[in-house]
Amino acid sequence: MTLPEPRPRQVLSLFYRLHRAKHNATLAALAQAGLQDVGQPRILFLLGEEGADGTLPSQQELAEKLHVSPATIANSLASLERMGYVARREDEQDRRKKRIVLTDKGRTARRACLEVFEQVDEQLCQGFSQQELDALSAQFLRMLDNLRELAGEDPCAHTTTGKDDSK
């Protein structure tokens, strides 16, 4: 017996359930690793990348790169600062600006978060061949192109690796 061909709404419902399940698995794995208080690992990831060349982002720059409001980033940074993951440094050229830097605790948490994310991703993709993962990536890229076209954006604003150049 063959199953009926899935309709777009059914496929997208499954996609949403997968996204939620991955999010929940990641939160559980972060908690198991003692990292439940990090809150916004993406901020730590971005700060780790930005600080590599010696430049530190401002709060506004982080908000723009993460596509969140300045108020959202302000709340997240205040929480991360209270817990000792980040610190604010005065900008040498403009004393009104504060630059954000990872502390030693933040760098340690960033590495641990990366390990957790890799563990969850490995579990998520367990049992898939490279060919299946490549096909899935190609399908996701087509979906991204479709949505970018609808939004009036360049539908090819990604690399062939599936990484988004806009971030």
C-alpha cells in the first residue's frame, strides 16, 4: 500500500514539528550540560566570530546581525552580562558606544554550546546517507529561494553549501 502524496500544508506541518522537536532537544541537551542559563547561544556564537579579528560589535550591530530589535538584544545582553558571559567595553573612538566582548566564562560556554549543537545535529541526521542529506539541502534551498522571491529578495542569496550569505 502506498501513501497518498503529501500536500504542502502537511509537509510544512511536519517541518514545523521537526523544528520544534530540534529546539526542545537542544534546550534539553543544553540543560543537561549545565548551560540552561545561556539563553541566547547565537549571541555567544556571533561574539566569538566577531572578536576573532580584534573588532568588537556594538549592541546595535549585534541586533542587526541577529535580525532582532535593539530592545531584544539589550535584554539578552543584560542577562548574559549579569551571569558573567559578556562584558561591555567603551569604544575607543566613540565613548558613547559600548562594545560587547565575551568573558572567559562566555568563551567556555560558547565552546560547550557548540558541542551540544553538534551533538543534536548528529542525532538529527543519524541514519541519513550523504546523498540523502545533499538532496534535503537542495530542497531546503529551493524553499528559501521561493520565499525570497515572494519577499522581493534575491532568490539566490545563498551559497551552494546551504549557508545563508545574508547573515
